[in-house]
Amino acid sequence: MNWIRTHVWPIVAVLLALIVVWYVAAAWMNSQWTLDQAARAQTTPSFGEIVADTMAQERPKLPAPHQVAYSFYDLVFDKKITSRRSLVYHAWITLSATLLGFAIGTGLGIALALGIVHNRAMDQSVMPWAIASQTIPILAIAPMIIVVLNSIGISGLIPKAIISAYLSFFPVVVGMVAGLRSPDSMQMDLLKTYNASPVQVLFKLRLPASMPFLFASLKVGIAAALVGAVVGELPVQQGGLGARLLGGSYYGQTIQMWAALFMAAILAAILVFTVARIESGVLKRLGMAR
């Protein structure tokens, strides 16, 4: 009972508060359309009629929670997963680009971190460029990447994966560099007294010490990779949650947009949770379990 009071109830309380605020915001934002319709009909609706109408509009400015929940259930459970109207179908397209981009970004980030830590020239030259690369807005560079790659015959999954890798590699670089440099001077001096080679220092000290830093970065990187995949789907409109979001904005289908947004949030939560479970297992094997 104490566990429920200390862990479950705070989450439920915040969730209920957010739902109440959401309903109030939906009623307020959607009421103008109701009032305009009443003015055209030269009628004066009651407060109850205004609230009821704002909760049931087909294309509201802000859909009510129950509208989003119904649309989400319909698009996830009532549609075949092979249908282009299914959110599961579009989520798989986004997930494929996310995982490939995350793998590329993670591999590139770890490789750059190893080079930066072991080579002073790379530390002075590569790291500033890695930082500068993150100042370019992804919405500006994503269409450029897609157009350039399409011009040389590369389309589909690869351009979106490259955009995901672009966003995910930087957290991995920063976290891995911090992790590889985390052993203190006493630990490094001890291995030097044993005449350990740089490779032995790397595998016996630096890499194990870097694991908490790496997994903290991977959680950020996997979420960033998902954002990159969604952004990469906006210009091409060939499926994916990004295409659903943009299509909904074109046709005023705000309820479907919010359903796709929730699917993206759920997908991100699953990916971060998966990384966290892997982290728990790895740290436990290394004797670092928390």
C-alpha cells in the first residue's frame, strides 16, 4: 500500500491533472467555431451546449482526450497492420529508419570518441566540428540530404536513416568521451605500473568505466534518432508517422495527427525503456548494478 501511495498515486494525480487541463483547453479553443455557427444561425447556445459541441467537433483545433483515444484505438487495433491507414504500419516504417540511423550514429559516435580520447589532433580538430554540426537546424538540412541522395539514386530508408544518425551521433560522442576520460589518475597510474598497453588500458579500464556514460547518451540518442526519422519522412510523404502528421496538417485532420503523435511518443518510450533494460543487464554483468 505504501508503494502505491509513493509511486503510483503521484503519477496518476499528474495524469488526471493533465487530462483536466486538456479538456478545459479543448473547450476553450474549439468554442469559437461553435459561437460562430450559432451567430450565423442567430441563436444563443447555452454553456452546456457549447461544451458538448466542442467535445464532438470533426475537425477541432484541439481534439479532446476521448477523441484522440478513440482514433488511436481505431487506427491501431481496428485496422489491418498492412493497411496504409494503420498506425502500426506507419510506426514500423519509422522504427526501421530509427534503428538503422541509431546504429550508424552510435557506431560513428563511439569511433569518433575513441579517436578524440587517444589522439590530441582529433580532439582539437574533430570535436569542434562535431559541436558545430549540431547548430544546423534539422528542418533545413533534412530536405537537402534527401534531394542530394535522390539525385544519385539513393532513396527510401537510407536518407531517413542518415538524418537519424546525424541527430543521434552527437550525444554518443559527448557521453563516450566523458566516459572514456572518467578513470582517475590513480587508476591510470596503476595500469602503467603493470606496463599495460593502450589497448589493455582501453578494454580493462576505459571501456568498463564508460558504460554508464554511454548508456545515458544512448537513451538521448535513440529518442533523437526517432525525431530524425520523423523529420526525414516529412518531405517525401512515402509513409511513416511523419507522413501521417504532415498529411493530417494538410487536410485539417487534427484528431488523426494527435493519434500519430501519441504513437510516436509510445514508440519513443518503448525504445528508451529497451535501452534502459539493456543497460541494467550490462551494468549488472560489470558489477555496476544500481
